[in-house]
Amino acid sequence: MLFQNGKLVVRELENRDNHLLAKWLSDPRVLEFYEGRDNPFDLEKVNQTFYQRENGVVRCMVEFENVEIGYIQFYPVDDEERELYGYDEVPDRIYGMDQFIGEPEYWNRGIGTALVSSMVEYLLEQKQADRVVMDPQTWNERAIKCYEKCGFTRVKLLPKRELHEGKYRDCWLIEYVKIDR
């Protein structure tokens, strides 16, 4: 287990979790916000994408009240992304993160806010991050509202950053900056 915050638990991904990822990433309700409805995952694609990569990404499952409900990952931002984001001259330890709740009946219950806040706290305390960044698509207002509630601020627009459902979409670079420097 990476951490627990009340009823919320985040643990590293295990081989047995691949069936849940395949279930969630073939659900159009989830894909609308993560990966795109035109990009469903079967078990083979889940195994290739989430289990056969060694790129510094820590992949985790999210549990709420002992039920697996979602996925979260974090990683040190690499030089290429630092340059894209405008941090190439910034000496800070910068982490990125991505997440989704794969069980729609757990949406709109404040769990995403608890998850994002808890992960930010983990990254600041355990990984000594100075900044945490994400790049949600600009149209995903529900996610952006959640992130802003957790202390993230919009830094800059990233035009045509992500291919989603056949179209390149604009994203916001958002960041959480450690206060006590």
C-alpha cells in the first residue's frame, strides 16, 4: 500500500488488476474522459500499456471502502515535458500525475478530490516534489474544477496537445506548487 486516507487506499498495480483496467477502459462512459471512446482497451492492450513499460511511471489502483474503483499514476516529469511546459530552467523536482475513477457510480461523490489531494500530499512528503503538474483537456471542466479545488492553478494553454476521439484537443497545464520553500 502506498497510502491510505480514511476509506481511500492507493496501492501499486498488480497483475490481477488487468481485468479491471480492461473493464474500465472499454466502458464508453470512462473513455469519454480518458483515452477516448474510439480507443477501447482489451486485455492485450492493457497488458502492453500498463505492464510492459519501464519508464519511471508508478502505476496504482485506487480502492474506496475495500472496492477497486480506479487508477492513478505518477512520474517524474522528463526533460522533453519540462521543456514543453516551460520548466526547462526550473530546478524544482516536478512530478506529473494522471487518474480516473473507472466505476461511474463513484463519480460526483468527492472521491476524486480526496484522491488528488492525497496523491499531491504523498508526492510532496514522500517524493519531495516541489511541483505537481497535470494537463487535462480544456473541455473537461468537471476534472479541472476538482483539480482547482485541490489547489492546482492554470499555468498555460497547450494547443492541440492530445489526440482524443480523432481530434487534437487543447489542454491546460495546471500545477500545484509546494508552499513552504
